[in-house]
Amino acid sequence: MKSEIDRDIMEIDSALDALCHAAAKLGSTDDWIASAALMTLEGMIDDLGERVTELRAIRTAVKGVRNDHS
């Protein structure tokens, strides 16, 4: 059974994949509304990427503590 942190990381990774796919589609158009939406998506991608990095660091720290106390 996966831990809650592992599930969170997987869910955020999945969301990041979907956002990156959407951003790529928006980036291929000259529509100004799509360009504006792309800027919003890029911000969301950055924020979620930072969250995944934080969760991975937490997971590593937790595993280290568990191993030290085993």
C-alpha cells in the first residue's frame, strides 16, 4: 500500500502532465486568449512542480528518519 505522500506525488505528477499537454496545445495557436491562458497555466505548472519537489523532499526525510529508528 502506498503512503499518502506517494499518492499525493502521483496525483500532482498526473496533473502536471495534463497541464503540460494543455500548455503545449495552447502554445501552438496564435489566439490571444489562448496566449493569456498559457501564462496562467505556466504559473500553475511552476507552482505544482515546486509542490512535488517539496513532497519528494519530505518523503526522503521521513524515510531517512524511519531507517535511522529501525
